[in-house]
Amino acid sequence: TEQKAWRMVATDDYNEAIEIQSELSVIWIAPNEEYDYFNNLVLGDGHFVSKEDFEYTVYNTTAAVFNGSKLTGVSPNSSTTISVKPIPTGLSVSNTIHIAYIPEGTYFLRNQETLDYARVKNGTMTNGQRVVQYDFDESLNEERWIFTLNAATGYYSIKSANSSSANYYMAVSDDSSELDKPIVIRSATESTLTDGMKWKVTKTSNGAYKIIPKTGEANDYVLATSISMSINNTGLLQGDYIDNNSYRDEWMILNVNKKIDVSKSSMLSSKLPVFIFDFILIKDVSIKSISSCKTTTDHFLLTFSHSPYILSDCSSNLC
């Protein structure tokens, strides 16, 4: 009958009545990292070829900005909302964007209490091998850890840079939610990570970091040393976080390609480990005075107490 008949009319306007959706309603981005936002839109039958086919709004540009077709994280631990719609007409989509604490990259993990570094014990890459604290050795890949952020969840994976044919990740033993479970390495891929291999990173009040396994998140369990003394091969564990003056549950996350600068005032009359340029370590140095630099371009790189500080370019009274 006439009521059941339909007439189809061809049109060249692909944008009309096109619905778009983002694959993720909440997106996590690392600081200074890019997320290819437009390539991750789910489109109807429209044919969008560039970001110029969209009208978009970023409501907090101190958190993230569009750079070409990509969304770039700006300020760590910030968030914004974005709204995108097709041009000339169509249904819009909105997303919440969270900026994580640290960029993706390769890092050393230095415990704030013992000043030792997380490493794979003996460099042995096998399932269940313990992760321990040890003296710093810049040349060893077993002390280097590769952080990769999952855009959908905000969890990092922490892969040993000593991995070769198989990828080994830092993990809570048995994916347990129990207190004081050992930290080990296990083989996996980014798509097969279990909860014990997923980590959140947050900052503490003194500038260090809590590294939180998903298995311990509900109880505020974190990556920690099992003792407060600097003893090589002491195992790391899923420990409880206590905000006090024992820092075995806090870490500095040190980019292997960057320098750490501290202030002149923090170096005076202090016993501290010293990093010079490419993380060559001189332990237990007592700084009693500061002499002038021989050049105006060199930096001396130091760590002090539980926070990094800034040292300006060398001048007549800084070194």
C-alpha cells in the first residue's frame, strides 16, 4: 500500500545526519605525548578525510591542545573536556581527557628511603624472577624500565628494558591483592597484561611518586622495598602506603635521557648521592662549599633529600 512505500533520493551531502562516536569516552594521555584523536573516531557512512571536516572545542587548553589532527597532553595531572562535530552538520561527540603524571619513556626507579634502584635480580629474564633493590649501575638494562600508558584505562605497563625475544613486565606475584606479595617479572604483551601488571602513578606531597598496582589500588598498596636499609638484592613487594618520614614506599622516576638539577642552597652541608651528566653515580658525597664553575655552560647534576630542585646555568658563584 501507499503507506508502506518508500522513495530513495540520492545526495552528495555525506555529512548530513552522520553519527560519530569516539572509541573511548574517557581518554588518558601522557604529558607531551600525542593521541591520534581523529583516527580513533567511529564514523557512519560519511567520508571524513581531515580534521577540517570537524568543528572542535577544547575547554581547558592548559591540559591538552590539538596539534594537527592529534591531541597533545600538556599539564600533568590535569583534565579537560573536548567536543567534536562534523561540518556542516551532524551529531557531536564529547570526551573527557585526563593527562597522566609522567610521559611514556624509559626510566630508572630510585627508592626514596634506601636510594637504591629497582632491577631484575641478576638480570635473569624468566617468569617469576624477583625485582629487587640494588646499587645504581647506569650500564645495566635490568635497571631500566619502559613505561607505556594505556589510553583507555590510565594504567601504565612497566616493561624491563632487559627484555629481548620475550617482553617481561613488572608484576605482583600471582596477581594477588594481598599485602606484602613479592614483585616479580612475567612475560606478556600489551594486550595480555593482567591486573598485577597494570600500574597507576601519582605524586606525593614531597615531590616523589607512588607506583600503585591495580591489584593493590583498593587498599592503597604500592611498590615498596621490604626494608628501610640499603642492602643489595632486597626484594620489592606490594606494600601498604604510609604518609610518614619513612620513604620506602615512594620513588623517584628518573628519565634515562634527562638530567636532574638541584639548587645551590640544597647542596650545602648535605650528604647525598651525586649524578654527573649521564647518571654516573658518586655515592656519599658531603658538599661543604660550592666553588665557581670553570665554564658558563656546564651543569653539575645532583639529587638531594626527596625532591628535585632547579639549578640555573653555572655562573661565578654556582657549580
